[in-house]
Amino acid sequence: MHDLQHLQIQPRALFAPRSICGRTEDFTLKNYANVWNTWEAASHHLMPFEKNTITVPLDDNDVEYTVYFHSLWDWGVDLLQHPDIGPHCIFDAQQLSKFDGDLFIRFIDEPWTTDEFWECQSQIPPEAKPLVFILYADKLKLSSFGREKGYPVITHLANLPVAIRNGNGVKDDPKYKGTQRFTNFKVAVWHAAFNKVLASIIPPSKHGHWANCWDDVVRLFYTLVLILSMDYEEQSVMFLTQGVISNFPCPICLISKDKLSSVMPHNYTLCTCQAMNDLLIKARAEHCKGQQEAILKGQSIYDVDNAFHEMNHKTTDVHCALCYDHLHIVLRGLFGDHMWPELQALIGLLGRDFTVKVGQNFDALPCWHNMNHFNAVMAIMFTDGIFAAHDILSNTDELDLYAALEVHTTKTIAAGCEALQSFLELMNSEALWPDKNWSFPKIHLAAHLFDDIEAKGATHNYNTKPNEKYHSPLKESYQQQTNFKNVAPQILHADHWSLVSEFIHDKVDKTGPDTNITSNFHIRFGSRQLKKSLEEIDERHIDNPSFRWFHTKLNAFLNTLPTVLQQVNMLPSDEIIEFQFLKVNYESLVDFCQTMDYLCCSPKFLLRPCTKGRTDSEGLGFSSCTAPLTRLLFLSTCNVNDTSYPIALVCSYDAPIGRRLQKDKHLKFWHVRSEFILAESII
């Protein structure tokens, strides 16, 4: 909408911006200048980017760089005053538990349910509230060949639930490239720029600041940075170490680089801002340059002032804020760069049959909602589909499953620690990996995984994946809306207009008619088919034993319903309506929130033919505590005495069917049977 380079203006284009003015008023945009001026006028509704210049010395010269940023304090206050966002903010730490049938067990999900949030709040006055920020930073290649780069910093408010939060540079000089002083210079530029980003929240972190909120209540807020979400490369810059070549490469603890693969039990000294400050002060007190370098080289620290050292040390410690990045450490790092190539090689050694089996496993995965589907996976250099190979090499995905949980209890954390120990023993097995050296930072960072979960919540609170999606619009703005010269202000101008368009769209939605379909339902059928007679359905599924005696079983089921008072005897010529899609709303036993599931039973799904049809599994809710697992086979509605009944034919996998024969036990065979149920019983 804001792409003016590709916008064609009609001679008489009428608009009615009633959401902006509070009334309906027609106006005309005749040319490009009218459109530009209108967007410029609308852009003042939101806070623009600020421009500032930083100066960093290099040799005998002062080098200047331009930084564009929003005031973090003003941005946070805007959210606090927003009538739709502010009420969702949580300001007080909470310790939550759920009953597992025997005991109340504490669970952790959002940041305010963690130990670190509790500890930070205890460091500020009792009448004050913590205003907690999550910061993400990463390098972005704007051009195809990476010659033009950007360094976006994205922030979220940790006081908001994760569902709302995640809803949707310096150029190398050939004269200095590769030298230690230029490396120091780039780190100094990064921290000088980041200091401008943090400037507005540094004073409130120490002395607090009053803000008027959405409910017209003035509250005292102390700012802090609880979470820093970034890849290991940016983490190294953040805590001023030299990364993988450092003597102590971990940003969280002082473990030497030759012991990175031996991470359990973890008993190494933790890094702190105060300790790093003391080290810098000690080094700078030396008059001899060689002595200074020797002190800093002991921990491979850059002689640069850390931007976070100006924050209140009691509530913001850069080493405590750094987090386990599930995307880059596991999916793109440990698995994508290390485990997957090794796995490909090992499977190749097992022979062609095993290679084909992995490919078949991937092809057999159903096209579930929000799940990528890979083809010819063994030829892919990287994939996140670790689970399809689980029966080739077991126990490699258990740790990833625990890391990805969105709610943790004390039991899952304990089980995850055991899985971590087993995983590291497997990785260090010389029999399995005879030529592989696992002593690198990303495998060691797994040692801090469950400490991070206890301190900062589930990994989706600090996963970099939700922030990576913001790279694409910036790249598109660079390619389509700049002249490739002085690109930063042009990209940010387009980004600001994009935000303004969302702001206008939100206002229009609020003032226009409410066309949203309510989600307050338990089940809802979809993908309606033409009416078919019972005889046609029998003939279509004549080779499927689950549909045997379909007509007879349907009549028997309908007559068992307590609301059916008269005998039902549907004839083979009677028609019913088939559906092939089902939405189910249910209360999750994990986070106790309403969750929607999508179930299908279709002979063809996403243009992929299925031999036996695409059918999903679901649980059935009864009066007892058990929920049998079943496979969905057929959905339909039947009209009986002017009442429509949503019914489903399911194959029950664990319902009792009588005595199990000894030969079936020996051959590990299970008898299953199909039966009709009311669709409302699906949970």
C-alpha cells in the first residue's frame, strides 16, 4: 500500500477515512504528489525514527556513523497507553502451579513466571513496577551478494504474553581488514550505536520513571533488559569476547575452549558485568601496553566499554540476559551444520535401503497445519526435519523436543536435564562419531538451556525465529523502494509508512461493522461435499473394512442417542452430507488456554493423492478420565426428526475389543474396530 514506485493513481479515487477523523469525509487524490502528501500527513500519528551520529576513534582519525532508532522509553509508554495492548501487560512476578493428580507442580512459561523476573522485581521499590524489554540484534544482508548490510535491532515488551509479542553496519576497510585494531574498532562502533538505543531507558533503570497508563493510573516503572535474543556471533560482540577463537568462548560461564564438549555436570564460574568491569579497570590501570594486553588476553576480552554497563547492574546483567537460541544453536547450528551432514554420511554407510527409508519417512508425514513438508530430503544440505529419521538413529531428537516445549514443569525440566546428559554422551561416543570433534561453543550452550528456562521462561520467549521474519520486508524495501544510495533513511521511511498503514487499518476495523466470525465453538465442519446416499457411500468404500455394514451401524448408533425418541431406520436411498474438514476448539492440558486443531479426512490433500485418504487422529472425551486415541475416517451430518446430528466414523486404536489372542501378542498385532461417535465428543 505504501509502495509509491508501483502505485497507479486513478483520476478520481475516493476514500472515506472515518477511522482517522471520527467522521466520514470524501476526498480526491489526483496525482502522485497528493498520495505522497497524504501519507506524510498520516505518518505523524506514530513516532518517527530519530537520527543521531556517533564518533569512534580509529588510529588518529575520528570516524562518524549515523544511527537511526526509536526511543525505547517512548515506545514502551505508547504500548502502556494503548487501550487494546495495555490491559494485557503483567507487571508482577508470579509463581504458578498445576495439579497433576497427586501434587501441585510449578510450571514456567511466560517471563513473569520465572525466577529472574521475581529477583529483578525484588531489587526495585515495592511500589514500583518493572518495565521489561527483550532485545534482538542480527546482521542483515540487504543485497543478493551481501555487499550492502544492515544491523536491525528489534525490541519486544516482556510484560506482554508471547502470543502478542511474537504475533506476527560497519564496512570492512581493506587497509585494516583482518587486523586486531579494526576488530576492536568494529566492536566499539557496535556498542557506541547500541548505547544510543539504550539511552532512554538507562535513567529509569536506576531511578525509575512515572508513566500514565491505559487506565489513567500513573505508575512508577523501573526499566530492565531481561532477555537478549541473538545468534552466537552477536552474543560474542555483546559481551566483548573474541568468539570461537577466545580462550573462554562461552558468553555465560568461564569454561575453557578445550572442555566445551564436556559440559555436564556444569560447575564453572558464571560471568558477570561487575567481574568484566573489574577486569577492564585492572587492565587500563597498567601503564605498559603489553601488560594490558596480557590481562585482557587471559579471557580474550576487547578493550571496549560495554553499552549495558550503564544500566542498573542489580536488574540488568548482559551475561544473565543472553539466552539459548533454539533456531541457530539447534536447527541451523548443531543439527543443520553438524548433525545432519554426519547423519547423511552414516545413513549412506548403512546402504541404499536405509537412505530410501528416510526419504519415505519424510514423504509419509502428513501435511499438517503449519508444518513444512520436504521432498528428496537426503539431497538437502539442511533441514529441520530431525524427527523423520528417529528410527534410524534414536535419542537425537529428545533434547530438541524438551527445548521446544512452550510450558515447563519441574518434572519436564528434570527429564530434560536427563535427556541432555544422554545426548551429550551420545555426541561424545567415539564409536558413533570416530572423526568428529564436538568441542565448539554451540554444543556447550546446551548446558545452560534449562537454567535459561528456569530464569527466563520457555524458549519461545527468546527464540530468534519470530524476529527473523522482519528481515524480509527490509530486504524488499531495499530492492524496490531505494535508489541503492544512502539506503538506511529510505528503508526506514518505507518501514514507517508500513506501520502507519497497519495503524490506519486497525482503526478502520474498529469503526467498521464487526464481520469477524466468533471463535466460541467446540467443533465446526468444513469442506462440504455433495449429498450422497448411503448406498453410494457403501459402494465407494467397498474395499475398506472400516466401512463394512456402514448403513446398519449408522442406524444402530442413531437409535442409541438419548435425544432420539423414535425408532430410526434410514434406508439405503436416504442421503447424508459428507464433510472432509473439522476444526476443534479445546482447552489445552499444557497451558490451559483455548487451542484450535485442524483435522482432515480427504482422499486428496494439498493436491497430494493419498492411497488410503488423508485422515488425522484425535482424542475422544468421555465421562471417565481416559481419552481413547482414534483415527478420523468419515464426517457427516444426519437429519433425524428435523434435528441435525454431526457424526464421525472413527477407527478406535485403544478401545477394548475383548480378549487378545496369544498369537496376536506374539506377532504384536492389535485388533481395531470402527464405530460412529458424535463429533462433539472429539477433544
